[in-house]
Amino acid sequence: MANKSVILRIKRQPNPAAKAHWEEFELAYKPNMNVTSCLMEIAANPVTREGKATTPITYDSNCLEEVCGSCAMLINGRARMACSALIDHLEQPIRLEPFSKFPIVRDLATDRSVIFENLKAVKAWVPVDGTYDLGPGPRMTQEEQEGAYPLSRCISCTCCMEACPQFNEETGFVGAATISQVRLFNTHPTGKALKRERLAALMGDGGIQECGYAQNCVEVCPKDIPLTKAIAEVGGEVMKQAFVDLFRR
Amino acid sequence: MASAASSTTAPAISHKIKEGVAPLRAGQGISFFLRRLHSLTGIIPVGAFLFEHILISNSTAISGPAAYARQVTFLGSLPLVFFLELFFIWLPIAFHGLYGLYIWYRGDGNVAEYPWTGNWMYTLQRWTGGIAFAYIVWHVWTMRFAGIDLHAYPSASFGKVQEEVFQPALFIFYVVGLIAASWHFSYGIWLFFAKWGIITAQRAQKRFLVFCLLFFFLLTGVGLASLAAFRSRPQQPIEPGMAAKVTQSAESR
Amino acid sequence: MAAAPKIIVVGGGLAGLSAVIKIAEMGGNVDLFSIVPVKRSHSVCAQGGINAAKNLKGEGDSTWQHFDDTVYGGDFLANQPPVKAMCEAAPGIIDLLDRMGVPFNRTAEGLLDFRRFGGTLYNRTAFAGATTGQQLLYALDEQVRRYEAEGKVKKYEHWEFLSAVLDGNGVCRGICAIDLRSMEVRTFPADAIIICTGGIGAIFGKSTNSVVCTGSAQSALYQQGCYYANGEFIQVHPTSIPGEDKLRLMSESARGEGGRVWVPKKPGDNRDPKSIPESERWYFLEEWYPKYGNLVPRDVATRAIFKVVYEYHLGIDGKPMVYLDLTHIDRKILDRKLEGILEIYEKFVGDDPRVTPMKIFPGMHYTMGGLWIDYKQATNIPGIYSAGECEYQYHGANRLGANSLVSCIYGGAIAGPASVKYAQGLQGSSDGNGCFEAEKKKQEESNVRLMNNQGTENPFKLWHELGELMTKDCTVIRYNKNLEQTDAKLVELLERFRKVNLSDRTQWANTSVVFARQLYNMLQLSRVIAQGARMRDESRGAHYKPDFPERDDKNWLKTTKAYFAPDADEPKFEFEPVDVSLIPLRPRKYDVAK
């Protein structure tokens, strides 16, 4: 492999109705390059490897430090964030594709809004009375904080959903991220007021039962969130809830 | 430039973004019940039956045809045996198997892109389930409904099994079916504990996985030993006349 | 009773969401516009924490001390009454966030933990690991989602603000925005609008800001008649990690938790940093500023690093970099309090900062300047409010670390109710006299012009030039001659922009046309920064001129107010006295306790 250049193969699709095709780009190698820096370079000089003029690549991005969750795409076949995909660590030619399980917008940009709908469906919030001054929040031990914090770092990038064999149009599975948020809010002293509703929501079609425990979610998660643990814990809670509902309601 | 204005300000050819995966249908449907029932039937009664079938009943073959016949006689003597079989074995297996195939159909295996242990297990669970189901359907048919009725003639049991395992192709089918069912059940126990939230932490899950693997080896080992027992003895008689009828044998006890 | 007030909030970061929540709570209806899904807003990047004088460490801290630190840290350029109000509101804001479920770090007793940050001697900064901004944004995002589920908020994500719709009386009646997917230009009526569009980092090419922080909305409004205040005050963060696509922030909390900045004493010393003995390391911040040490305010630390690198030539390997060292701190403490930021360094550089000192260099980080607003967050155009980094009110000439999150939430919480009150006082509803149609047409035509332009200039390349130009002459050290040249070059870039040639002329999710529009606005706003800096012949906070090294209160204790002169196509300036009624002026020095 010539170490003085970077070769990218990018799947292009001008709009949702068009057919996809591949384009190849060659860039001069610089240290510390990542996939987003390559895409920025292509925007400034949108010419393919064969010298054909083309359009800049459309892709989602924002913070470029892996905390906003925008730039998720398939890189060499795997779901990950483009900003933290360092060129030095990737096999060339680098293959860039849009997520396969989300509706395509254009090129590498997909519509991942389903995750926000899911968060709505499980009421992923703490039901505060209002924003007026009601004094401090509930006390929490360091241990409780350390349990909540990792779950709270979920950036809604949807990598866990893309990599999940159970997430597709057939199942309409809610995905690991949302389940982990249920765990987060159900353990919060105030948030747990909605615990019943959240668990009931997760028993709906597309709910937690669709999980096949392939555990890809926890492997691809860029924030190392203990997703399988959260799913197991919520799984237990859901079963308890189901029994309570069966016998006590 | 003004002339171009009209063409571009005209409403753009608006494309529609596809619907994609539907959001969670909060609180709707019965798939939760079905999936959990599927999970449960895998352990009880299907798994429990497998446990009994391999570790208890069929292992008696290791002690020889007589012991084996006694076990079959005992099973056949259980009250309302047909209904026991129907409601605690056949229907649960049929549900577990058929719904399992439906689950398999709905998933999109992606072990090529994400070749990690858990994902391999996921894929394997589907294949082993499919193989085991095919094997079980065949096995139930040949042992229970075709040929000599073993409830009527328990002492023909050893021979009837032997007749199959002496055929190389069928013997391989036995071994494959045994391994597939054992694996499917062993990892199924692990899955059950994870999905029902009994063992949640990753480290604990890993420890439990080792236990389930050991259980798999036990099941497979005992099953193979039983198969070896069938093959290690000369072919026993199967003809109704040569085998004692169940009533007689029950009396003789 | 009149219908519920309809407010448009542009921008879904902390300030925008804070405003949305307040409006929804008051019964108003909100249309929330954001380029990215609001959960992906730039506020997520804030790392270290949020300031509030809760005095939970028995240090005798008070909101007055917070106020004093903020005003002093801002070199007395901020109007003092709103800053005082913000500092007084801060403890309540922390309580609110705590109630909303932000996983703030805790003490053994289960109370909020506080750490030290730059520019103060108190432990005043509440934090949630090293991702405080993310946690805060999520808390507000969740509350907004709740209101969205109740139908009180409608989100327009993947929409970009283009301009305000002003009626014949110069009153704002709504906005004009573009759908970034279908490219449809549409106008939206509202009783009032609140602009919460964040920073302007893209003007400097590479910065610590997110991609959407172009300042385009502020610039558009400035070109429509809003005052833009104190544009010349640009904060350069002393510790960023240089990268190909952006400068990633290394939070001030690294120093707050005991991180030390040093360089080898010998120029060109290229030994492994760990093998350099203590006696051969120069902890220049600790030596120059014994009282505050590594926690001097950002402008001071940045200039010190520049001095060490460019005057003493002591940068690591002769490159513009110094060490930020955490290796003397216990691994467990680092993981508990700083994991998020250490992970960033590890991920993007490849070294473990728990073992190897980090290499850092100053990077453009924040604008203290922004849309001019009054004490109720109202701009000079009736019906337009603003909150967050895009306005100028709270940080004077330099912002203290961990004060931005509080100013965003506080500003939004003032702007929201103020806009509702304004809306309720509106006389009837104006049909706008066709102003909606006219504005839409104007914006569509501007798109068509760009789309059809047959030129030679690539907008992305022009942007690179702009970034380099602004970073070189309009950041840490400023000379009048260079600033004049900069403005001349900006005029040149604006001229070249007319020859812009888009490589993408399609009508679907076209990023080029959107970027070109942003670039034009960046260029216009750059002139405000460059000219403002040229005029201010003094050194104050982040604005430093070696030729005028002292603060000049006699001539320059003034807010710079730029307004756009359409005929001249350039900024004009007015100056407004600063309200210093509460804390008397005193020199700003960090080598001794104040």
C-alpha cells in the first residue's frame, strides 16, 4: 500500500429515489487524518480518482469529537463514527457507506430520527414539576451517580441499532440505546415515577422482547455503554412488571 | 440569470425519504407475550424434556437393552401418556420450533460484518434450532408414529433405535441432531438468564457461559455415549412377536 | 383571551432549549428550528462544568464572589447588573438541572461535588464527569421532548435559519428558513423570535467549535439591522489538541484537577517527556502566576504559552506545542473525574494521557461578542431576542471557564419569558403587508444566483483562506497594520465570493449552496471582528495589542456596537458606555490575589 496517499471508496446516492453507485477518491496522506477530514478535503476538491468532477459528499457531522452522534456511517462495513475513525488505523481502500437500516437522504446521510421517536415513546425524561426554584434535587450516592453516568453518555448515534441483527423493518425493534435510557431513568429517584409506563411501553410490539442478544450493540458502541447489562436489567424489570400486572391488576 | 430564476424557484422535484424502521409501538400487540412464551417453552417443558430424554431415559441404554426397555415401559405407563406428550412435548416443541423459525426469518444475521462471539452465538442459535427442529420432527415421527408402537412393545425399543443408528447416514443425523439440540438448549439457558434479567453483569454472564458450555459437553457426552451403546451391541429383535407386550412385562414386574 | 403566543426559537443548544422550556411552561407555543437534531447541538462539547456559588466546600464562596470573578475575569467590559443577576441565579439553575436528572458528580455524603476552574480561587464548578455540557443539554433536551410529546413544541430539525421577516415598521414577524433536505425555502410567522445560534468558530477555519457554529444567523441579522457588539473579543483556549479537521478541546478541568503546564527548559529538547527530570522542566504558569498557577484565566494562559513558544522558542520539538501533564495524578481519580476528556485525547491522538504528558496548543474557542441585547435579551429590532454564545452580554472581554453553560441557560430563561411578555403586548396580528412573500422571494433568488453562478472560486477553498487569515491576525496577538491588511483581504475575499462556483447544483440535500451562504455571512461578520479589533487601541481581556499593552479605561471602557451599512456594504461603529455601577474598576492581575 502506498503510504503517501489515502484511497476512499464512497457509496453515492444523489437522492432517495436514485440508484447508488461507487466513487473512488485519492488524497495525499497527512498524519492524524480521519474520515471526516478526508470528506472535508473532498468537498474542497470534488474530483474522483479518475479525474472526473463530482459533487461534495453529503454526510451528517457536527462536533467532530464523538459526542454529538452525527457522523455515524459504515466504515469498511462496520457502524462507527467517522470523526474518530483515524486513517492510520483503517485498511485501504477505505469503504464508506451510509447506514443500511435507516432511510437514505443522500450519499452518507441517513434519517435516524426514529431513535428520537423511541425516546419519546418510553418517556425518557425526569418528570419535574417545573423550572421554578424548588430547591436541590434528590441526594444520590457516588455509587448511584457512577451507575447512571455511563448510561447518560449515550449520544444517540444509532450504531447499536445499525449493527443489531434484530433491528429492521420486519421487527421494528426499539434498539439498545432506548432500552438503556429506560434503565437510566428508571433508576433515577424522581425519574422512576414513570417506571411502570416505560416498562409497559417496552412490552409493546418492537419492544425489548425482540432483542436476540447478539451483543453487537455493546461491541460497536463508541461510548462503551454497558448496553447488554442494561438490556438484561430492564428485561428483568419488565418480567417483574408483567407478573405484577398479571396477578395484581 | 433572471431567466434561470423561474426554473429553480419552481418547487423542487421533492423526493420522499422512506419510512424506515417503525418507532416502538408502546404498549401495543402481543409479541411480548409470544416471545417470552417462546423463551419459557424452550426451558420448560422443551428443555426439561430434553434433559430427561438425554440424561435420564436414553442414558439407560448404556446399561443395556433390558434397562432401556424398563425405562420405556415406565414412561409408557405414565397416566394419560398421550395427553402428557401432546401438551408437554409436542405442542410446546411445535410452538417453540415454528415460532423460532419465524424469529429466525425476521432477523438479519450479520456475522460476516460483525464477527464477534455474541453474534456468532446468535447465528448459531438459529442454525442449531433449525437443525434440531428438523431432527426432532423426523425423530418423533419414526420413533413414535412409524414402525412398531413402542408403548405397546417397550422391549422392542433398543432394537428400533439400533436399526436407525446402524445406518451411517442416519447415525450422522443422530449425532448432528444431538449436538444441535444440546447446543441450542445450553446456550438457550444462558440466553434465558440474560433476557429475563437473572444474570445481568457482563462478568457474571461470562462465568455463567462457561457453566452452560460445560452443560453442553455433558449433554453431548452422555448422548454420544448412549448412541455408542446402541451401536456397541448386536441388533436386538424388533418384531412384535419376539418382543414382550407391555401388559405382560408390566405384570412380570 | 388571545391565542397562546407563538414564539420561534432558532437553535437547540442550551440557550435555545432553556428558552423553549420557559415558554412552554408559560403556555406559549414554540417552533424550534435547528440545523442538526437538537440533541446534537454544540453545547454537548462543553466538558468541564458549570459555575454556581453554592459554597458547599466551606470556603465562604458567595454569588457576589462569583459576580466579582466574572466581571474581573472579563476585564470590566461586561455590563454589571445582568452579570450579577446571572450569578445570583446560578445556584438555582444547578438545583434545577440536578432535579432534571443531570448525573453531577457527588461527594461522599451524596451532595454535589464542585471543582476549581480558571480565574477563581473557589471550588465553584459543578460537573458531570468530563461531559458536563452533554449531560446538561440532554437534561433540557429531554424536557423539551416531553413538551414536544404534549404538542406544545414543534421541532424543525434539519432546517436552517436564513433571515428574519421584518414588516414595514421594522418589526420582526417571523423567520425565513430552508429545509436542508428538500431545499425548500419557507417563511414562518411568529410573535417573536429568539436567536440562540451559538458560536462563530468556522470563521477561524479550525476551532474547537462544531461544524454548525458559523455565526451565519447572527451575521444575517446584523446585515438586517441588528447591532453586533464586542465582536473583536475572541477567546482562544490555551489547551486544545491540534487536528486535521478541527481543534479538539482539552478541558480546563484537566488543570482544575491538578494538571500542570510545562516545557523542557532546553530548546529543542526532544527526549521522552517522562525522562526529563523535574529540574529541567519549566512550569512557567506556576512561576509567573504563583497565586493562580495553572488556573489563570484563558487569555492569560494562552498569551503565556505564545510567549514561551514564539519568544523563548521552547515549544516541544520546536513546534507550537507545550505539555499538559496529568501523569502525577492517581489513575483512579483521573478516571472518575476526567475520563471523558482523557478518552478524547486517547482516541484522537493515540497516547494515554494517564501515562504520557499531553501535547497541547491554544485554539480558537469562543466569542465573547455577539448580537447586542438589552438586559431582557432583546436586540434592537423589536421582536428579536437572543441568548447564549451568539449574544454579548455576560462575559466582557474574556469568559471564565464554566461560565458559558450558566450564561446560556440563564440567558434562555430570561429571553423566553421576555419574548412571551412582548408577544402578549403585541397589538393584533399584522399580516405583514406581503413582507413574508417578499422575504421568501429574496432568499430564493439569492439561492438561484448562487446555483447558477458561473465562476472559478470554490467556496470551501475560500473558507480555508478566511480561516487562516483570521487565525493569524485576529486571535491572540494583534497589530494594527495586520488588522488593516486583514480587512483589505476580507474585502478581496468578498469580491472573489462573487465568482463562486458551486460544484453541486442539485436540488436535494445540497450542502454546497448552504455552505456558500454561510460563507458569505462569515465574511461579512469577519469584517466586524477585524475592524473592531483595529479600532480598540488598548489591551483588555482576550484582546491584546503589544503596541497598546495596557487597559485604557479612559477611552475604551466601552461596548463596541457594529451595525451594517447596506449602501457601503460594510460595518459602521458606535460605542456605548459600560455599566460599572456595582464593582469599582481595578487592574486585572493574576500574579497576586485580587
